[in-house]
Amino acid sequence: MPDALVTTKVRVPRTRTELVPRPRLREALVRYEGRRLTLVSAPAGFGKTTLLSEWLEDRSGDGGSVVWLSLEEADNDPARFLAYLVTALRSALGEGIGEGVLASLRLPEFPPVEAVVGALINELANVRHEEVTIVLDDYHVIHSGPVHEATSFLLEHLPENVHLVISSRADPPLPLAKLRARDQMTEIRAADLRFTTEEASTFLKGVMGLTLSAADMAALEKVTEGWVAALQLAALSMRDREDVSGFVETFSGSNRHILDFLAEEVLERQPEGVREFLLKTSVLERMSAPLCDALTGHDDGQEMLERLERENLFVIALDDERHWYRYHHLFANVLRSRLQREHPERIRKLHRQAAAWYERNDWTSEAVRHALVAQEHDRAADLVEHVARKMWNRGQVMTLLGWLEALPEETRRRRPQLLLQYSAALLWVGAWTTSNPSCGRSSAPSASAGKAAMRVCSRARTSPSARYSWVALQPPGPGTLT
């Protein structure tokens, strides 16, 4: 299983109480639930996740089960993706499902994707007493062929009681044309997600507390074209302004320029303490109060997070208890750009502080990621050495290889253990060759490490215990890497 399992990844994000009712979209989702796939595809800021969360909350009492998985870049490792998918299924359907799949992910050789997903499909087919909806949110972060292969196989062989929902900023490389031709796919796109005039008016008045003239409303809708994120930023910028009409006239142009302009306006209008909090915590993918406190040096993290949520400042609660949050992706990008422009010298320190907090709390994967961004290569190398054996045991060789490749070559060469791990990982994924300049130089240490890694992989293929043996990856002794 992934190190320090992030349970919020397998929970449906919480919806706010003051959402704009969008019955036309929820009705479309309900009407075509019998189809194999629902694809919600639109650029960032159109409310894809909010729509799905609201829809699933509406049908929470109908007896069906909801399996939710929020995807991120690290899920391009097929073993991690499948482990989290099983975790999401077990969270919704009970601990009995997927036990064999989890065991197969720990085998000496990564099993064929079709075999793993096929076993999962067979188990899902036995859940006959209820309908199951599987949601893969933010699928646009996936670029791994094996993960696409797993999703395609799942999609093509779904049992009749299972429905797959994919939310993405772009159409995924799945057999969409075939499903479309068979009338087995429902599509909700940007044109559907744009606020109508009535929805925009309800949002600005009811949710954001603004009263605009008909002319200002029409002008704002024309500029934003119903784009939810731009409307929210515009509303935040217009709060407490006397000349609202004048402000509406000041921005125009492409969506990207509108967003940048409005986000800068929102930041400028925040109190200094709030602005500092936003910038310092922008380096985080997800936030908790203690983690925020570690980066800001204050002890008001929970109070600030709740304030941001209360004031609609693009923060999203990831659990019912309000322990974990994240920024809206668009707003996070704006904050990071602002931090890079105004305080570039802070960025490495903030990532270093985040790495230290995650390390203290045994979130090794997150600690490695932040240490690498902070260019704390020795700390990252220490963490990787500490967790490498676990990564092999979990089948997450692709993630391990990604960490090792992110380290400078000099750092790997100074650490025989990492050099062996790197060579073994390259061999395991079929990428190691003597002609590869990054792993097969004519220098003695690298060539010897390659030979040692070949022996490790050969022994692991014939003996599971060899793979799990830490001794098998230890160098024979100083100067004897042969």
C-alpha cells in the first residue's frame, strides 16, 4: 500500500451548503446512469468536481455505493494507482474485496494489468445486491500507458451493476469513440457547465452576496462567458467597491488574462496576514492546520483555513472534519506565480519546511517530493534509502525510479546503495542497457552496480524471498562491487 495512505483521496469532497442549484445537470447525470461511462470534460474552473460531489450527495440515500478516487501525478505508477483503486473499493464495499489484487501487487514480478483488473472485475460482478459508481477525478494528470490500459480494460468489461465516471480537463485516451457509437457514454462538457444567466445571477446574489444592475450582470456574464472560477474571482474583487460598473468595464480579453487579472485583484484586497498565509502555503498540494503552522511560523492555521473557506477564497475541504484542505488548482497556480515573482528566495525554504514536517509525521512520499523541489538532495536521498525496500515490496518501482532519476547523478554515485537501487529499478522496468549514459558508463562503479542489479533481478524472479531481502541489495563490501 502507498506509504502513509492519504485517506482524503478516497473520500467524496465535501459540498458547501450555499451552492447554486443546477438541476439540469444533475438530471442529465441521473437520466443516463445506466450507461457504461459518464465523462465530465472541461478546462479548470468549470465546477466539475463540485457537480459530481453534489450529484453523489443527492443520491446518497438510494442504496448504491460510491467509490471515489482523486488522482494526482504520483498515481501514474500503475501499482500505486491500482492499490488506491482497491482501497477506494474497500472503503465503499467492505474489506473483503480486492484482497487477492493487493497480494498480486506484492509479487516478485508485476503481474499483467489485464490479470489484475480482471480479478477486480470478477469481484465487482459478485456485488449483485447494489449499484456501484466508481469516480476517477482529475484523470488529466494520468499519462502512464499501463494506467490507461488498466482503465480501458475496466471500462470495456464493467459488470452491469457498475458505472464509471471520469472527470478530466481533456478527453482521456480511452475507447470513447466505440462507447459513443454504442450509446454507452454520457458527455458533459464546458458548454454544459457554463453558468446560465439565471445561475450566474443566483451565484452572485445568493452565494457571493452581491447586488448588481441588469446591465452590470449582462456585461459580467459576457466577459466571463459563464466561467464559474472567473465569476467567483470577479465577485470577490467587487466586494466593498463603490463603483462596481466601472470595475466591470476594466477587464476584458481572453479567459486566461481575465483570470490572472481578477486573481491579482483578489490578492491585493486581502489583509496582509491573509495574503502572507496564502503565498506561504501555496507550495502545498493539500493542507492541514499543523502543516500550515510549520510553514507560517504561527499557530492560527485552523482559524485561517476556516476563514478562507467561509469567505469563498478558493479553498476546498477534503474531509467532513475540516482537517485537510486544498486550494482550487487555478488559484494555487496564481499564488505560486505570485510567490515566484515576489519572493523567489522563500520557495526552497518553504519546501524544506514542508519536507521536514512530512518526515516527522512519517509521510515519506510527500517528504521526498518537497525535499527534491527544495534541492535538499541529501535529505531526499536519505529518505529514499530508508523507504526503498518498502517500495519494492509494494510493487511501486516506477515511483522509486522517478525519485532516483530526480536526484543528481553525483548524489547517486556517492551512495552505492542508491546506485544499486537505481540499476535494479531500471532493469525491472526493462529500461537498463549498457548504452544508457545515465546508468551504464564505462566507469567501474556503475558497470559493477549494473552487474549486481542483474543478479538481484535474476534471483528475485526465481525466489520471492530474494526480492524482499534487504541483504540482496547490499554491496559486497568497500571497493568490491563486482
